Amino acid sequence: MTTVQSITILGSTGSIGTSTLDVLARHPERYKVFALTAATQVELMLAQCQQFSPRFAVMSSPTHAQQLQRRVHELGLSVEVLAGAQALCDVSTHTEVDAVMAAIVGAAGLAPCLAAARFGKKLLLANKEALVVGGDLFMEAVRTGGATLLPIDSEHSAIFQSLPEDPTTWQRRVEKIVLTASGGPFRTRDPATLADVTPAEACAHPNWVMGRKISVDSATMMNKALEVIEARYLFGLAPSQIEVVIHPQSVIHSMVQYTDSSVVAQLGTPDMRVPIAYGLSWPERIVSGAAALDFSNLSALTFEKPNNERFPGLLLAWDALRGPTGTTAVLNAANEVSVAAFLDGRLRFDQIHGVNHATLQAMLPSKPQSLDDLLAIDAEARSRADLMVQRLSA
């Protein structure tokens, strides 16, 4: 008889969160929702509470929690509404929780991810920043807590599926890993015209349906820079063993090249429910709801090197990994500030890289020993990046 797993979803109203709920709805005999969390989308959270009957619903602010509480009361739902950062940690570490889907975008998701890791949970990691910001500190929490860490990003899930089952053999058997990138909406655009890019254009991804921030990161390829950093910590390989190749069709999600020069790749339709279903059911597999590949109708699969003039931000991954511990947190913070400024109309698209690069150059962080240290690095980097945005937009 299958044991029912109790799931907390951090960021349930985002694209990863809603895709996770879609998979869970297909397997009510295997999973139940323990807690859902969101930032501001009260009505969508209410609808999710109606469908999945979680024990807890967490909103980021007391104001939004009060709005949700009022609506929950009106409908007579048996859901306890909580608010704030501590509540995120509480629903991630509760003794009844078996697995945590970490899908909060940005550094805001770091604390509950660390908490879940320290409590030994099965942690389904869709939040790049937990590793990009947390780095060694986060991986140490996974080890000491005895957590099971499963990557949900399509690229890292593909690598995980293509690696040997025994991690102790990775160093001697693997030559390199190859992360594929779609190239986003500006793969062929003249770099000289990038100053004219609008937020709507940057958010129009050709293959994936994603939130606004990650869509902009895809357009600049900063998402791939963050994924390089994430892969470095997830798989314990040297930065020089990580390569990025543009694959516009998004069918091959990533590859592992072994020491004998053979390559193992994971293929599938560009649908996040595939890696989500794999993470939820690992080491088994369950129906995801995604369409299967039809090889008879599959177009040609093409590959190309990233253009450094069009995507200068990609190289910042290796720059940050060469810096002292904590430098990757600086890069992440700067990028969050610059992307937000672009989406708000305060920064040109082609200026995002300049802010990120300048912030990296301006800071030499001390090695973080705690979450507070990481948050201090994050805060300083944001402050520096914001000043640069102000100067550019003056």
C-alpha cells in the first residue's frame, strides 16, 4: 500500500507552484497538501485552498493574510491562515511534513529552505537562490540535517537523471556537464538594439511559461548564469567542468559527458510538470500530465555557442565562483535589483548587466558563517546596486 506523502508548497501561486498542484491533483492517493504559501495573490490562494484543503495557508504580509482569512471565513473553510517569514519556516519544518516544494522566487525563499534542510526534509528545490545565495552553508545544512535534495529546475533535474546513481563515483566518471539554454526571445536579436527592449518583449519566452522575473533572466541569460552556480554546488564539480550550450528547441534539457566521451542526455517536452513529477516520486516515476515527445514530428535539434556580446551576463557565473565565498550572493542580489528596476521602467534592458557587473566589482564579502551573514551580504549588495540604478536613471 502506498504511503500518502504530506507536502508543503512554498510559492503555490507561481508557475512552479501551480504546476506542482496540477501533478498532485492527478495522484490524490499518493499526496496530500499540508500547507500552501504565497506573497500577494489572495484570490488564487483562496481557490487553491478550496480545491486542496491544506491545513495551513501562509501569506507574506499580515495585510494579505487578513484578506485571505476574511474570505476563508466567509466560505467556511477549515484552513488556518498565517503570515510572515517565520510561518514559512514553521510549515516547512512541521513534523507532519514529508516533502517541501521550494518555489519562492528570490532570496526570500532562503530561510525556509535552510530550515527544511536542517530538519531533514525531502526538499524539492526550484528556488535557485537557495544554492546561489546559500552555497556551502546551504549544502552543509543538507548534509548535517540528513535532508534529501532533489533539483526541480528542468536542467538540473536532467543532469540528476543522467548521472550515475552513486554520487561517490561522479568525480572519477564525469568529464563535464552541459546545461542547455533556449536562448530566450533575443537569441538572434542584434545586440545594438537591446537598449530598446520593453518588459513585455523580455517576458515573451518562446518555449516556457514563467514568471516575469525569471523570464527577464532568460532573456539576459542570467538564469543560466545562476544555474551554472547552482550546478556547481548541487553536483560538486569544478566550475571548469560546467558548460552552457544554446539549444533553441528545449527538447534536450541537459547532458552529462563521461570520461569515455559518451554523452547521456534527458529529453522531454518543455513542461515543468515532468521534473516536478520526477522530484515528487523519486526514485519512482508517476504520470506528470505532460505530452510525450513525438519523434516522428520532432523538428531538427540544433545547438550553438552563446554570444558573449548578446549575453554578457552569462560569464558572471564563473567570475562569481572565482571570488570569495559569498560573491555568488552578491551577484544574485544585484540581479534582483536590476531586473526589478527594468520591469519598473527605471532601467534599460541593456543596463542590467552593467549594474550586476559593477556591483560584483564593488564588493569583497567576508565568508558567511550564518543566515544572518548571508542576509547582510544580500542587503549590502542590494543597496549598492540600487545606488547604481539611481545614477543611471537620474
